[in-house]
Amino acid sequence: MVITTTTPPARRSLTLLRSSIAVQTLAIFYQATTAGLLLSTSYGETLHSVGARVMYGASMLYLFAAILAWRPGGGPARPILYATGFLVLASVQVVLGVTHHPALHVPLGVLMFGLSLLDLGRSLARRG
């Protein structure tokens, strides 16, 4: 019988990975909230702009955490693929927002939130 244990560095990396996905999901949700404020208040644009930077940073943190979770513990590389996909989507989202293409920007934001929520659920459901 082979008994495997998770080493403390791998456990910390997994915690960082799960936390970064949660931060990304919350940042995308915040963006949806401030999008409504963008349309109805004078300060909504500022909040949405700051949130965009936070969301982009959260996507970069997710990629960093995915790499850390993969390296020390020999974990799966699949989260790196997911994180890279989110970073690409976040980049496209920023470009669409800056160029004022709401017909593409809004549905992509909804898609990103749904995917991030699914990823968070998958990450939390998987045993460390």
C-alpha cells in the first residue's frame, strides 16, 4: 500500500492557487457591479477602471500561483492552462473596454465570471 502525503510547500501552493482563483472571481464580480455604476453615476468610471486593474492583476496572480502549485509539489499543469486562458481573456477584455465595444465587452465579462466561478468550484471540490 502506498501512502502519499502532501508536503507543506505543496499545501501552501495549493492554498495560494485556490485563494488566487477566489480573488479573481471576486474581482470579476466587482467589475459587473461597477459596470452598473458606470452607467448611472459620475464616479462609476473611476471604480470600473480601478477594478479592471485589480482584475488583471488577479489574473496574473492566478498564473503565478498555478506555476508555483505545479513546480514544488509536482501537481498537474492543467491550472497553468486555465490561468493562461484567463489572462488572455482579461487582455482581450481590457482592449474591448478601452476601445468602447460594449457589445463584445459585456458578454465576454459574463463568460469570464462564469468560467472563473466554475474553476473556483472545481478547485475547491478537488481534494488536496
